Amino acid sequence: MTTIAVICPGPPECTPSTYYRFGQYKDLWREQGAELIFVPKQELKGNAQKVLDKADVIVNQKCLLSSHCFKMIRGLDKPLFFDLDDLIWHRAKRDYSFFTKLKIGRRLSIWTRGVDRVLCANSFIASGILERMGISPAVVPMSLDVSEWLPDADKNSRLADRLVRVGWTGSPEYHWLLKKIEPAILMALDQCENLEFSIHSGVDPGLSCPYRFVAWEKGNEANYVKSLDIGLLPMDSSSQFSLGKSPIKGLQYLSSAVVPVGNFCGASLDYLNASNSMPVLDDLHHWAEAIAVMAKDKQRRVGLQFEGVEFLLRHHDHRVVGKNLLEMLLGCPPGTA
């Protein structure tokens, strides 16, 4: 059995990025003769070196470790990869200080230039690495276990239902994006009597427009998403960090035959476009018009739903992406950077 060790920000069961980049492949890879082990970066000061030494392949998932750690890991003479699913040289809100940026830049240079292969979740991050470091990373897209997210059999039977369900799912920290388009949602509701709006989150955002609130519970997000016809995806186009994130919510919508409606930007443009979604300008009237058009035009909506599922299965099915990633990890001899 081949062993692949992943140095990660935290355990996959409580770190979404680690789960979606590697954790979800654990059973799939075991079927193909590879065992995944996870080493949270906080444990590197313990006996983690022994764990890494026993591994056949080592992946650093976006941990900007010191040059000392890099030399220790590189010295083990294993195939070494550096994986990025966000622009780690930025952060979500207030940007780093000048001196912190210098430190991050040095460590980013050490890791991107010193490993055998750099992997990125999308072309937006890959372009950033190419611009900063002169290195062309391999793009390994985000993926979903489609067995959990594909639409239920009753999705087709609901096509005769006059009610059109539009919704949003996300954590409370992103309620501000939803509140930003609340006037547009209200305009669309006024235009379409058959439109129902709902929100799925850990906390009720307290919007003034009419909506049904579904409280988040462990394991109930997939069923909520599958119940929708249209999924709202407002994005923060002003933040470089946000632009580099591949919104997993967009993949969940596509997989569940839900039409994403959003001001797509940055990394999301890798897979959300007019062939499978409803792009909008970041303007309230355009938002309202787009939601109303999707609610009224059933033929167009159903066509986009079909295209979304087909696109997801071709490019973001976790079995396909996982197989390709495993082949990449096992086919790279050490010291080929």
C-alpha cells in the first residue's frame, strides 16, 4: 500500500478545504492501493518527521512553513507537492502588513520553487503563481462526491409544479453579501407570484423581504440545495482573497440541478458561465431581472439545469478528479523540480 502524507491546516473532518482537496478521496484512493494520512501543521514539532519519513509521497496543503521545516521535509527525499486552493498571500479582510507580506513572499518562494510540483485549485490562482514566481502550476479543480449531491428522482416530477424555489445557503459570515442584494430579491418576488425564497444558514439573517428560514443542521445542506430550482451566489469582487476562492457552493448547485445566479468573478469563472448558469452584473436591477427571467422561463431554466449536471459530471466528479490527482502524485519522482 502506497502512503501519501498531507501536511494540512487542520484535520479534514473539521477543515473544509482539507476535506475537499484531499479528505474526500480517502476511500477512493484506498480502493486503488493508496493510503492517505493527515499531519496537521501544529503537530510537525512532535514525531511527525517519523510519519513523513514512512510516507511514499508528501503534499503540503497551503501551509507556509519555515525554511527549516522545508529543508527537513525536502531532505527526506520523497516526491513533494505544494497545493493551493486560495491566494494565501492575501487574507479575507484586512490585508497583511508590509513586513508580514515580505515573510509570506519568502516562504511562498521557498515552497513553490523547491517542490517537485505546484498544484492549484483554479486558473486564477495558477495565474497568480505564474506572475509572482514564474512557475506554471498544474490545475487540479475542486470536486464533489456526486452520490451525495445529484438531484433526487422527484426533481423531474416537480417540473409540473408551478412554484419556483429560489434560495441561498451559507454561513452567517456571508450574510452581508445576501443583504446587499435583498432589494433585488424583493423586486423579483413582486414580479413573480409563483416564486418562493428561502435561506439555509446557522443563524437567521433577519431580512425584511418574505422568506422561509431553514436552520443548518449537520447533514441537511444537500437536501436543502436539492429542493431548489435557482441558487443565489452573490460574490465579493472587491477582495483579492475572495477572487481566488473556488466557490464550492457553485458546484453543489450545478450537481443538484439548481441554476446558479450570481455576479461570477475570479476563480468561479472556471466553471460558471452562461452555458450552465445565469451570470449577472453587480447591479440590483440586473439581479432582479435575472431571478425573474429564471423563474418565468421554465424551458431555459430546465436547459441550464441539465447542462449544469452534465458539466459537473464531466469535470468535477470526485471519482474523476481524484483518479487524475492520484496518478499525478504517484507519477512524479523526487527531485524533478
